[in-house]
Amino acid sequence: MKVYQFTFPLLLVLFFASCGSAPKIASPAAIETAMADALKWQEANPIYAKDPTDWTNGAYYTGVARAYESTNNPVFLQAIEDMGNRTKWETWERFYHADDIAISYSYLVLDEHKPGVVNREPTAEWIEDHLYKQHEWRDGTRSDDKVTLWWWCDALFMAPPVLVKWANLKNDRRYLDQMHKYYKETYDLLYDQEENLFARDNRFLWTGSPKDRKGGNGKKIFWSRGNGWVLGGLALILEDMPKDYEHRDFYVNLFKEMAAKIKSIQPADGLWRVSLLEPEAWDHGETSGSGFYTFALAWGINNGLLDRKEYLPAVAKAWKALEGVQQADGKVGWVQNIGFDPAPASVDSWQNFGTGAFLMAGSEVRKLK
């Protein structure tokens, strides 16, 4: 009896001490409220680069789709339906450009939950043309940097998740095989095996030439949002990719490699800097890249690909910081503007794809136990 009298209080002390050091994450209800506020503000303040069906809206409504699947809150699904009715379920105009199918991710999610609402024909036509219609990007016949279909790393978020969903919908793995073919081309071109990060495009590759682009500290330039596109896209791909697909291990291993790298360079305040290996260049966090990383790392924990104990502190720290970039009216700030390389953001800089990244992050963080 004396042993129990001694050890039980000690166990209580150890228990509460461990609880005190555990990451604190807001409740699922509080996160859902933050997500709904972000949606409400963004819907009231529409913005896009060129057209409502372009990649900016594609990324935003991907976040809306993930928000619905996480919360089952009909306000998110209705926002997609309203948007689709406005766009008449069209893609944008360039069949050869991966950006122009990103909007279809949200169409296909809506189609899964409300069959018969979505007109899938524009998506079907775009996919067939993109994969099989002759074009100099796909054929590699251009003389400039655009010598592969997906020559920029952002493309790995835009098209592959849609193609995986389409392959499942059609029960046809030819689409998976085509996706893998072009994904691997981009990987071979842009993935840095030493840093486990993607160059944005071949302008940022290191060739050993004095003309190679370098940061002010002499290191390679790796754009935060560019790698966020890739890692977030990998989570979307893996969620829908059949477990027995012959190339699945390639995507799992790439996801784990990149996740480990991203965790290892997370700044103390939780938000990643726009230039991943030169954080001192602009010493402030940025929302879009950080949102995609938070989503991907939380997804990895929730789906058993990443060790919870190892990665949960990084996710908790990142989500706490993302809460801080949301203003009282729901607006999500500190988003780097449209670009292709590191550039500063500000407290008031915003874009719809930044809101999409915020929604994606919240969709997985709220599932953490």
C-alpha cells in the first residue's frame, strides 16, 4: 500500500507535466469557425488572375472542397455549386497547360457528393486533349525551357490530383499511367536529390555555371509556395491513388522525403519563409506555402505516413501561426502575390489561393486527435 501511496502522486505529476508540454491545437469547432469565416470573406471579395476558371480559383476551391469533406458543413459544398453554375463547369482555355484543370478538382468533389449536378464534359474533353493531343510541350519539341508537359513544379498540384480522381471515376488506370509518366518527367527535371526540394523551373537549376541563380547567402533558391504546391499535391494524389497502384511507393517515398525536409527547416514562429534556404532574405512568414505544408504534414499524420510524435509539434506550431494571419473579418493575410520565385508579403496581402491553402490546412488540422 505504501508503494501505491508513493507512486500514484508521482505518476500524476508526470502525467500533468507531459500534458503541459503537449502542443495545443484549437478545437475542431473553433477551426471550422475560422474556416467558415475565411470562406465568407473570400466569397464576398472574389479575385482571380485571368478568369474564374483559372488556377487561382482552382486552388481556392480545392480548399473549399477539402473543407467540406472535413466538416460536412453544407456552406462549403454550396459555394462550389454556386461557382460551378457561374462557370458552367468549364475549365480554362489552354488544354496543354496544367493550371487550367485545377478548377475541376472541386467539380469532381461536388460530383461525388451531389451526383447529377456537375456537367463533366468540359473536364473530360480537357483531359483527353491534355494527355493525347499533339502539342510542343508534350512532344518536347520546343527550343526554350518548356520542353516537358509539366515544366514548372506548380503543375504537380494543378493536374495530377484531378487525373487521379478521373482515373478512379472512369475505373481506367491509363489515366494514372499517363499522370505518372509526366510527373516523373518533372521530377527528373526539377527535383534536387541533395536538398529534397523542387526547383520552380529549370531557371533555378544548379548546373555549376557562375550564372546559376543563388540567394544572397550563396545557397540554391527554393520557393516556398512552389514546394508547397508539390507537397500539398502529393497528399491529394495519395489520398485517391489506389493502394495497389504499381508506382504508389514512388509517391509515398517522395512525400516522406519532402515532409522531413520541410519540418527540418520550419522557423521558430511556425511559418515558412518565402525562400526556404535563405529565410533571412525576407524575415517574415508567408501563408500560402505554409498553409500547404501544414495541410500536407497534418494529412501525413492522419493517414499514418508520418510519425505523430515527431510531426505534431510542427503542425501545431504552424496552425497557431496561421490563426494569427487571419483577421477579425475572416480575411487571410500575409500571402505572397502571384509569382514564380521568392518575394515579400505583408499583413494585408491576400489572394484567393492563400485562402485555399488556409482552408486545406484547417481541414486536416481539425481531424488531429
